[in-house]
Amino acid sequence: MSEQTSTAAKIGNVVVWILQIVLAVEFVRNGYSLFTDQFVAKFDDIGFGQWFRYLTGTLEIAAAIGLLIPRICGLAALALAGIMAGAAFTEVFLVTNGGFKGAMWPLIYVVWALVIAFYRREQILGALKLVRK
């Protein structure tokens, strides 16, 4: 029975790593696009200024890289969930043509990141123990 559990755990770990890699690639791409002119008008509409676009892009790329580092991948997934929750909130309440349709992808990313964080909860707890010391 323990061999089956071990095999299932290994398969689960591989699946979660695939999810992490795909999400990391997506967020490097998304973060990079925030440094182009593609989102200037949207961030003008939000009203925080263009510095917020650069900050968001930097945070997305940093969290994407964090997804690939075993010790902090769970924390990076939580960070991405937070960033995307903020994006969903912004789409619904601050973007003129946003609404719930505009919040759909950010909410999908929130769920995706939370699934990763759940499966990487041991890494999150380990990181928290290091901080407490």
C-alpha cells in the first residue's frame, strides 16, 4: 500500500510542477506585456498612474520566478493569488469596461495559484518557520 501512496505522491508532485511551470511561463509573459504600451490606457483608466503598471509587471515576473524555486514556490503561488485577486477587484470596480467578464481570467489564475499553494503548503509552513526563528 505504501508503494501505491508513494507512486501517487510522485505523480501528484510532477503534475503540480507542470502546473507551476505553465503558470510561471504565463506570468513572465503577462508581466513582460505590462512593460509594453499595450496596457497604458488601461492603467490610465485605473487611475493609479503608470508606476503601478511597472510595479505590477515586476511583481508578476518575480512571483513567476519564485514558482520555479522549490523553497518558496508555495509563497510565490500565494503572492500570485493576491496579485490576481487585486486584478479581479480592479476589473470589477475600477476599469470602465471591465466588469465580471474582465475579472474572469484573473479569478481563474487565483484558483490555479491557490491549488498550487495548497499542494505546496509544506514549503509555505517551512518558510514561515524560518521567519519565526
